[in-house]
Amino acid sequence: MRKKTVHRADPDSDSTAQLQAWQVEYAQELPDVPVLPETLLRLELEVQERSVDLRSMARVVLSDLGATVQVLRQSGLESGCMDSRPARIEDCISSLGASACMDAVAAETLGHNYRYGVVAEIWAHSREIAHYARLVAEDTSDINPNDAYLVGLLHTIGLLPNALAWTGSSRPVDTTLAGLQMARQWSFPNAVVDYFRALHRDESAAPWPEIVHQAHRLASRSSLHCPLEQEMRPQLYRAV
């Protein structure tokens, strides 16, 4: 099983225009998203059982932003198009198989370096917002709570380029555009794509921005300055 620590992109681009083009063109080639070491350990214990408990394994994956991104990303790659790929993590695991999921999740583990605290805080904030987004959806008609959880968990993926030093630059990145491009090119579930599309186009038709906004009002305020804590339509995120 392949394991490595987070690596750094070469700092060969230093303008906002270049960063935007980089996001649009190369989302498919972005590095693997790391998982927390404890998540990887819990998953390894799950797959060592005689029979894999699909629901239990899915809960562990959904507790970690990186693990969720990696499984969805691999599922999108395997399915080839958004219409045919599974939307639930349980279905992704079942379709890919436990071994392939473990390979995807173990591709990048978060090392205890100078960025560990910031990244771990993004992961914790994402998990908390996902929890409250599900609670909000449970009190809202015609909204799937599981979709709401996934949207809440993944609402921070636009922060990844700066947080993981993918850009090789200290310039700010448009978190909405970055999130939309990653969600589209990695064939994420429609709810996640619709969330970022609604933010990017400043549309109010999709329910997801309001659900995530309500989740932020219920959650404890984080110190990472999540753009959604500041306004409904995030613009530029300062470099981490």
C-alpha cells in the first residue's frame, strides 16, 4: 500500500491570472489530497476484518475530508462520466472495492509539518459544518440529509490549493472557482457541483448555499477564516 507525505508544487506561477488558468486546466492533475493518519489507521482496521462492514467503512471515510475527496475522485475516474458514477460513499466503496479505496485513501497522508495544524483545522471545520448541514436538511422538506452532509464536508475544497501549497504562490486563490473546477473535473455528486455553481454564478435557486450558511451559524466559529463565515458568496481567500 502506497504511503507518502504531502509534497510541494514547484513555484513557477505567480500571477492571479495564471493561477486561474491553472485551476481551470489542470484540476485533473492535482496531487492526491492527504488524509489524517488516524483515519488511515481506522480504515486499515476495518479492512482487516473477515467481512468489511460497508456502513462502518463509509462513516470513517466521511469523517475525513481528504478520504472523502480521494474516494469520490477515484470513483469519478473509474466511472468516466458524472451520469454513471455513484453519488453515495457506500456505493463508491462497493463499486471500487475495499482494496482500491484503500489505495486511493493511502496515496497521501498528512505529515506532521508546519502546515499540519492549519490543514487539520480545515478538516475539523469541514466535519462540523457537514454535521450541522445534515441537521438543517433533516428539518427541511425535499432535501436529502446525506447530500447535505456531503456538501457541508466538501464546501472547503476551494481552500486546498493554498492550504496544501499546490499553487507554489502566496497569492490568493478564488476559492469558489477552484471548488467548482475540482468538483466538475473530479465528477463529484451533482449536489456538490450545484453548490459551487450557485456560488460562482451568485444564484439563489439551489438550496445548498443557504443550508451551508445556516450550518455556519449553528457551528462554533473557527479560526481559519472560512469564507462562508464571512459572506454567502466567497471571493478571494488569503494565503494560509
